[in-house]
Amino acid sequence: MVGTNEEEPMAVSAKKSGALSADVTAQPRMLADEAIARDARALSEQLKAMRERLFPPASMKTLRAFSSGEAAKLIGVSDGYLRQLSLAGEGPQPETGAGGRRFYSLADINALRHYLADQALAKGNHAKARSYLPHRDGARGEHLQVISVTNFKGGSGKTTSAVHLAQYLGLTGHRVLAIDLDPQASLSALFGYQPELDLTGNDTLYGAIRYDAEQRPLSDIIRGTYFPGVDIIPGNIELQEFEHVTPQALARRQEGQDAGPLFFARIQAAIQTVEADYDVVVIDCPPQLGYLTLSALCASTSVVVTVHPQMLDVASMNQFLFMTSDLLSVVREAGGTLNFDFLRYLVTRFEPNDGPQAQIVGFMRSLFGERVLTAPMLKSTAVSDAGLTKQTLYEVGRENFTRTTYDRAVEAMNAVNGEVEALIHSAWGW
């Protein structure tokens, strides 16, 4: 046979050269599930060891202290004024380092905000008090802002944008709830959680939106973070259950066996139970247009769509917008309420000196106008390097980078998040 005549010389040649031993072809094929499980366990152990090494002794992340200059800038006062308060013993007292340098924790900074706001209110200056403590007033109709950060194409900078927005709002004095709706749980990892170690069953948002008797109050699922003022609902693979059980729930509903809220109203209903505790909710959506993403959009007052300025990404976003529009129209017909305070496109991983990227950004601005945020999120080694240790730009110190690299990255990040903050305040009528 032709096949036999061709194979025998090849085998003989391989044996002579030592390239193929007699027992290689006899090795059993590995079982896929066992191989993947083995690799998952090995990786999990290494990630655990890394966390224990980076964040001892409790293996939990902590936030660095801020210099008096940084604290003053965050609060909106001068460094000299903070020094006067310190010398007079007014408000929380900072830690003093070498050379008399003063350092404040974020908890200290928030306490100072409360102190200064109370002082301003005592003088009848409500506007000044709000500048120190930008909490919404529900009694005045300033509704909770629920912002979904979304795109169904991976690599668009969605999680990076969501975590930095949540932390920026926390640094500027807002009460923030971050929700990790992505089963991959990258947002949770950046906040110091290792899903397979720190979470058990019913510890994600799924626990509050599930259809059976195991549903839990959302307040029982919310966890604090090392960022004072920012809480989190972590995620893990359990979230994927919502995609699996929702079609079954819809079938039961058609048969008259389920009278609970429809899938698109469940996240909104859960958030409403804790809305008095927060000013802003930031949702990191999964990179797919499934029931979770649709539910998040229906719960949202505003949406930020991340876009990497490459033509394939823009084409993908086009399909995302068509599909989202079609699906949301069905939701509206089913009784869903869809009213956004703002919809914005955020250009991510932007390189200003890249001509094709600049052309695509110009193309987007000509189409969408002000719906494209003025400030892009720049591609930065500072953000990438911080991510190597599961940290964000706002928690790493300036001393870890060259001054120009760090300052440029922080300035760009603040510009993006400052725009979103201004949109939030505008929605509240400020």
C-alpha cells in the first residue's frame, strides 16, 4: 500500500536520528478535564502564594497613605490649610514621618471631608459642604447613578476602566458600590479577591437575583474593600448560572408557574434594596451580550461603552450596538424601563502618536459628537506595570515609576473619570 511504503522509511529515519523513541506513540492521551483541573489548581496555588507574598500578613490588600499634598488636592483645599488644621488639633490627625512629613489614610481624608462639610453647614454654606462631601440627596430627587461599563469584545479595557472609575469616585468622596458581573472576575481580583479561595456559593450577584428559594438579600453579599467608601459585590464562575437558568424561568413563566420579576428587572430590584447607602454603582459587565448584560443595562441610569481604536474593534462595536438595540427594544415591549442619563463612548488604550488610531478616533467623533468622551484612556506602561501585581494606578505610589510616566498616566486617567463625574453631577442637577 502507498501509505505503508511512505510511513516505514519515516519511522526508521526517526529512530536512527533519535527524534522519536519507541514508547512515545504508546503514551496514553491525557483526559481533558483532569489536565485542565490540574493546571487550574497549580495556578490557584501560585496566585495564593503571590498574594501572601505581596500583601502580608493577612494576605489582604491595603491602600497606601497619601502625602499631605495629595490629601489636600483630593479634598479641594490647600496644603497650608491642612497644616493649620493639624497644628490646631482640628479634625483627624495625620501620621508624621521622617522630617515631619504628614501622611493621611483615605479614611482620614474622608473624616476630614465630613469635618469640613459640617463646618460649612454650620455657617449655612451648603454649596461648600457639597464640594467637600459630594453625596447625593435622594430627598431632592438626586437618584442613584448606576453606570454599566460594557462591550462584548475582550481586550477593550472594560475592567480597567470600571475599576479606575470606581476608585476615582471613592477618592473624590462618593459612596460607591462596584459590581463584578463578569464570571472571569478580573474586577474582583483587582480589589484583592481570589474567587476560588475567597468565595463560596451564593457570594456573587447571582445570589440576589436567582429564581429559587436560595436567593439572598443583596446587603448580605456586599463586601467592604481596602478603599474606604468603595464596597464590592465580587464575581466568579457562579454568575454563568444566570445564563443557564433564565431560559428555564422564562418557560415556567409562560406556563404560569413563575410570578417573580422578569430577568431584566432582577438586578434593578436587587440594587434598589441598598440604594440609600450609595451615590454611584459601577457595573463591570461580562464581554458578551447575554442575560446578565441585558439585565445590567436595564438597571442602568447611564452607560459607558469602551472602544479600542482599531478598525476590527469598531466593526465589532457596530455589531454590539445593533444587537443591543434589537434586544433592548424587545425588553421595552415586555415592560422594561430604559432611560439613560447619558451614553458615552470611551476610547481606550489610545496611543496619540499612532496615526491610524487618531484617524479612527476622529471618525468616531464625527459620527457620535459629544457622546465620545473628550479624554481618551491612554495606553500606559504605568497601568500595565501596576496590573502585574494586581494593583491599579490609584493605589501604586509615584516612587515606583519615572515621574513623567506616572504623572502622565494619572493625569489622563483623572481626565477620563473627571468627565464621567461631571456627567453624574449634571444628572443630579448640580
